[in-house]
Amino acid sequence: MKYHHLSFEERFVIEKLYSAGTCIRSIAEFLHRSPNTVSREISKNSVKGIYSAEKAKEKAYSKRWGAKKQCLKVAMDSFLATFVKEKIWKKWSPGQVSGYLKLEYGVTCSPKAIYKYAESRCLEHLLFSGWNKRKGGRKRGHWKTAHDGRKYIDERPEKVGVGHLEMDFIVSKESTWVFLVVVDTLTKKTWIRKLPNRKRTTVRNALSSLLYGVLIKSITTDNDIAFTAWRELEVLLQAPIYFTHPYHSWEKGLVENTNRWIRCFVPKRRDIGTVSQEEMEEILSFLNDRPRECIGFRSPKSYYEEISCVLLRG
């Protein structure tokens, strides 16, 4: 069913009949409109308790103009247009741009207005739905619990403060090269290291250099074969390691979601060994320098540094 705004002729009929004392339901029946439509029109567009078709038309027009102006707010402001376009090119979402503008500049600009601007300027291909074509799928399988004394996520204490990390690998079918991904659960800061393989010594040396000077309270990871030497890693990192149950990847959902973003830059069929240092920096910038809604539209990098400074002062 299609809905249409009241025309001036309909408003004129409402004015004459309503001033003559005709009830709202009879006016609605005469105009083939809903009684709620007529009632809302009279209550919202009356001036000092008197309904006039001419004034009602002006009030309705001004409201529509204000709404339209809000949706085109970005296009009507050169600063907003430049800022929004620059951030969309950096793969920021409209929600992130809106939150960052309000937090840093005190400028109110709704995500809807940013979506409208992107649509009007043919920038939809820069939004997430335009450049990410990956489809997820549920993994199924049977598993057995390892009996080597490892601690599962059920035994992990409540995560309080910075230093609780989630860790995972991103592998490639084309070669033995992998990404080692580590994410802080509070600040969402991400560390990535490209490794030639998942051997015990390679992983140990990579974690030693990657997390040097990083506060570590606990690490949550999956049952990857590379972590069979988890006791050595606990001694090396001076922190307990907790494992998710097999085929329960959602138990470390933060790093899994981070891997999903990384896959937007490095698809599954690509050889990870071919990823250059410039691409690595671009991925890290995308993950650590963009504002995140879940941490108050602060960037993970600045939020981590802020908390680290407070801890050092303490």
C-alpha cells in the first residue's frame, strides 16, 4: 500500500469541515483517509488551537525541509564532505565517522546522513557491503578433549582491565606462511606478525619479540597444534594460557572477528608470504587507528596508550 502526504486541497477540506464542527471520523471517511491521519494533522499543524490550511501547509513544508536538510547535512558542509569522504576511503563505517565527529569535534552528524551522502556521491562501493564479499559458514565436527593438563576457558577468571589477550593463527593453503594475531580484549589493540611456519621455536621467538614490554595477565587461544608446547609459552610469557573447547571458535570471538577484518585485505586463496610490509602497516592502521564504537569511538591504539600511561603512573 502506498502512502501520500496530504495535499493542500485536502487540508482546505479539513479546515472547513473541522471549523464547522464535523467530527474527525466523518472528515476521514469523506477524504478516504485514516482517522489517525486527520487527527495527527490537526494536532501537529494547528496554530494556537486553530487549524488553517495555509499555515498547516507552511508548517508541514518547513518540517520536511528540515528533515531533508539533515539528511543532506554532509553535502551542505564543505568540512563534513571532505572529512567524511576521506574517512570512507580509509574504510571507516558511517557509524564510526559519526561517533568520532561527535567525540572529537562536537559535531552531530547521523550515520543516516553519511549513508545518504555516500549514496548521492556514488561512494557505496567504499562501504563495507561494497568491498567485502566474503561469506561465512558454520564449522562442524567431532572433538575430543585433550588430556595434557591444559586449562579450558571455563577455568578462566573474570577479565578485568588491560592485559587479557586472545590469540589465533590465519593460515594459507598456498604456503606454510601464517599470520600470528594477538588482540587485547579491553582496548581492542591488535598485534600481527607474519611467520614462515607454525613450528614451536618459530612461535616462541615470535611471541617473545612481539609481546616484549606488553602487560599480559592471561592468554586465550584455540587447540591449534602449534600450542601443544603451551607450558613453555606460559613460562616464557609469565601468564596463564586458557584454551577454548574444540570447534567453539565463538569462545574467542574478538580475535575471530579481527581475523575476519584481516581476511578483507588478505583473502583465503592468497599466499600470506606475498604480503608486503606496506600492506601489513595498512592492515594494522585499519585495525588500530580507526575509532571503535565499543570503546567510546576511541581508537584502540590511543586507548591502549592512555591506559598504559595510567598504569605506569600508578
